Amino acid sequence: MPINPVAMRLYLVLIFTFSFSVLYAQKTDSGYTLVFDRESTVDSRKEAAYAMGLTDFADLHPYSMLAVRGDEMPSSDLLVVFGVKSIGGFYMKGENTFGAETGELFAVLNQGVDAGRARALCDRLNLKAPVSNAFLPHILKIETGLYVNHNEVAQELERSGLFKLVVPRVIFSVSDCSVNDPHFHRQWSLKNNGTALQGNGTPGADIDVELAWEITTGNADIAIAILDSGVDTLHPDLSNKLLPGYDAMDGETQGYPVPSFASDGHGTACAGIAAAETDNGEGVAGVCPECMLIPVRVFTYVELFGQVIPFSDAESFVNGISWQWQVANADVSSNSWGLTDDMLALFPGQDLLVNEAIDAALNQGRDGLGLIMVFSSGNTGDTDVEPIWPSRLPGTFAVNATSMCDERKSQTSCDGENWEGNTGPGLDVSAPGVRISTTDMVGADGYHSSNYYHFFNGTSAACPIVAGVAGLALSLDPGLSRQSLESALRRGCEKIGGYNYDTNTPDGTWSAETGHGRINAHMVLLEVPALNVQEAYHTGVIHLNRGAEHELIVESGLASWWVFDSMGRLVMTQGESNNLILRRGDFASGLYMATWQSGNQNGVVKVLIP
């Protein structure tokens, strides 16, 4: 077979000590990866491994590759016979952190460079033709081959001047930011009564969702994308809420999980927190119960040498982030995942690929209004001094966790659990993240066999709470820009915990521990700009907090008008007229009902005055 000019010199040795040249010289390899054809199966790869004399290996499904510990590897002849098409480095730190190279490269074209020039260069280097990403075509994936020295190929590509970034494709462990209606009374995050069942917390230490629901319970035109491990499409609290989904990893599912481990229920738990169906006699209540859900699978779990670990790669994140706004038209993006600084240091450049997709979503999503991307800040606050990537990026929205005692989640908070949310620069807000009751995969799969789980923990749980509140806000005003929505979320926070909120920002004061404070859904809705009359009739709510007066108009003719307060008392009346003018100064704070009657037609509009 032809040998690439940048081939490794030792490929003819039958059994040799493996010294694979990689771009990341600072790390020590724990072994190597064997990459097979996509048509291979888990069983066929295992059979091949045993036939080649390998015993200490793990399958990295769905990536058609094996991770092998140690440095002795089979002969080149055996590799060819058993269908190995490329080799990569494998690194493992501790029990839960790993990275595995696939034998491919990602190359990001410089602005204005035609992809045809890149194809010509790859042809000269005897590489396969690069494949453009389906969503971001300036990102190319290049397959190298069995005996190629990736470092030399990458240097050749970089010297060409065609690319602003060239990095290997790496499969890496992910931080899933979690630690291991009949149930509404358990949901202290929504209504905290301080009961033993809720963890003996502080009454009122919740997001005031019932007050928010008096204004809106959401809108079916607003869709929250859950970028996670997949969402169980059969769950009775979710099945009526799900729009078509997407599997960004390998297309194996339509956004639902592959149930192999209890942790596969992670995405289903996040979906239930954000928007589980409410008032249906089932299970739990979601923060935005009338909003829809878009399931997007961007990571999954693997048992790697005895440990169940979440893992993914940059391409899956790029594709999932891009699909949610380019194809699914998501309004809110909930992301309970990230990478720690240790992983970013081991494999530099992987985050830069994903940043390309995040920037596009933030600025171009929702037809140019911008897509809010809510991220967990991470659960490594005992060792890290800032939120994990990508939550700390400018433009993303980072969420830390709070306990049922209205304090930031730490190792000394009242819940007694041994983990700590990430704080510091880049943190936006905080939300409940301890012992959260939510949906689980149905049946025996997932965390619990009851279809519900009452101990979902971490900033993973806090993130979809904020995503649900964002859905409520957009239900009031779908025309909000991303920046205006984020401003409302920051302003609608309670300054909890006695922390020093001594940093001034355009959206109020900020502390390192909780950001702008613990989110309050009702307060956020009070920060949404006033609706115009057409939107008011559509949503049934008018705000007078940002305007001196509002005019209600009935186009069908003259009408009689009555305004009642929340106790049903008549506070204003007006005779035959086609309009009613509401002035902010004429009302005390509260919720009112403006009703009209014109012939056999009538209507009711809620009026909220903060």
C-alpha cells in the first residue's frame, strides 16, 4: 500500500513501543486510540481487539474507536487486516478526565479564503479531501490516515497561510455540571415552604414562580433547546412539549438518549426543570410550562476503565449549537455542560472551534435578535477561581447554584453536600441547584425507576431554571433582543446571602459569589419592557412599568369598560367608548383585569403595575 511522505518510521515492526507524535507535547500519553470505519460495530471492534491480543481497552461508541491503555500495540499488518484506519494519542488523568485523538484534523479557514485552495493543498499532501462543516462551512475536517504524523501535517497546513487554526479532532470528557405536580410540594426551587421534605430550608428562598405565572405561564411559540445527553421523548410530563430534535453526535437518535447508564437521564432532568407540563396531574411543574422543548444530544456517557464519564467532541458541540438556531429556530438555549481548565490546557484549540459556533448563535440567532445561551458555571468552585468554559465567555450567560437556605452552594452551605459551584468573573446570576425534583427517563432507565428524580444537583439544575425564566420573559415580548433579555434576567434578581454586591454594572450591583443575585421569575417579568397593544391582546398582559400610560382599543365599535383588582374589586369603569386609557399614576402596584363588552363580544386583558 502507498505510504504517505510524513509516515511514521516504525510502522513495519510487528510489536513495538508506541511513541505517537501529537500536537500537544506537554502531555504524557496513557495509551493510544484505534479508529475503525464508521460501519464497524461495538461487537466487531471488541472482537478485533481480542484478536490483536489487546485486553486493556474501552470502546468509545458512537465514535467507532477504541481507547487502549499502555504503549505496546499490534503490528501494522494486523491493524490493516482488522480495519484500523488511523491511530491517535490517548490521555487519561485520574478517573474522570480523558482525551482521545481520532486521527483527524480541524482547520478553520481564514476569512476570504476559498475552500478549493485547501482541497488542493490536501491533495498535494496525499490527504483525503477536506469536508466542510454543514453549518459553519469555513471549518474543515481533514482525515489523515493510518501512518500520518499529525504534527508535521498540521505544521504544513499552518505554513500555507490558509488557516487561522489547525487542531486535531479530540474526543474528550465533559463536565456535565451535576453531582450525583403530585411532586410540586417537593419543588422548593419554585415554592420554598422550609419543610423537611424540601431540606429544611428558608421559606421564600425560591424564584417566586407562582407570582410569575399570574402574568404568564409561557407561550407555545417559544422554544427552549436542551443541549445535553438527550431527552426522553416518551415521558408523560414532556411528550406533549417536544419539537423535532437532533443528534449532533452521530445521528443515531433524534435528540433522545441512548439508555446505557443512569447518568443518561441528565438531559431529561434538565428538560423537566425548564418546561415540564404543568397542571396535568403528572409529576412535576416546569418553570415555563407552556413553552416548547427542542432536544439536542451533544454528549453521552461511556464506561471507561470502570468509570462512567460524560464525553463528546468539538464537532458535536459545533453542530448542535448551530442546528438549534439555523434549523430549529430556538428562542432559548440551555447548556448544562462545559470543560474545566485542566482539559482546555491539555487540548488547546478545541474551545476555539466551539467559540465560532457560539458567536454565530449569539449574534445571528432568532433572525438577528440573538440567541441567549445559558450555561452552568461548573461544580469545581473549591479549586477553580472562575466559571468553567464556555459559561465565562463574553456573551454567554453563566449560572451558579444556590441552596434552599438562599446562599451560594458551597461545601459549607446548609444542604451538607460536598461540592461547590464556580464563582467569580463572568458569572451572571444564580439559581436553585440542590435536591431539585424533576423528570427522569421512564421505567428502569435513568436515575430512578419512578420516572421522577428528587435529588438532581449541581449548576446543571440551576441552568435550566434560568432558561425557563428566559422563556417566560420572551413569552411576554418575543421581540426582545438577546441583550435586553439578559439585562432583564440580571435586574430581576434578589440580593441574597449577605454578600458584598459592591461592583456596579449597567444592570445593577454584582458580587463574585452569586453574580447579580438569585433569579426571581416574577421580578424578571417586571423588568420586561412594556408591550404594545397588539402584543397585549395576544399575550393577555400589559405592563405599565416602563411607560406613563397605555391605550386599549376595541376595533369592533363602542364598548363598556371595567377594571378589577386581584381581589375582584371594581376600581375603574368607563361608559361607551372604543378605547380605555390606563395611566400608571392612577393605580397602586398590583395585578388588574381590564374587561370590555361590545355587543356580543367581550375580552379580558391583564394589567401588571409594579
